[in-house]
Amino acid sequence: MRIAVEQPYEDVMNALVAKGYEAKMFNTDEDVTGYDIGVVRAINEGDTHEFNFPVVTMKGMSVDDVVQAVEKKANLLQ
């Protein structure tokens, strides 16, 4: 499972790698393709079309909460 994590959230990326996911950082202005799930700081309701995969929005969540949300989405994709 390939996870795209918005910079600068290296702690989230490291937590996902520790769980066995392939996680990489991305900048908000780059084209992000080839991933299964994305983790972003926040997203406007109308902006979900920017990604061709499910997105976890981190706003108000701890690192553990984000990892749990990614795991739920990953289980739904399998």
C-alpha cells in the first residue's frame, strides 16, 4: 500500500512506515499520482478531485488517529 503524506508531516510518514506502509512525502503543488491513499493537512470539500485516491484529512487528529484512519481506508481497499 503506497501512502502519499503532505510535507512537512514526517512524523506521520515515519509512523506509517513503522506499520509497514510505503509512505513518501509530497509538496502540495506537485502532481501526486500512483498512490493508494493520501494524507493531507486539510482539504476543501470541492478539492477532492485533485487526487485519484482516497484522502485522510489530518485536521484536529493526532499521529495515532491518522494512522488508524489510514488503516481503515487501507482495509476497505483490499
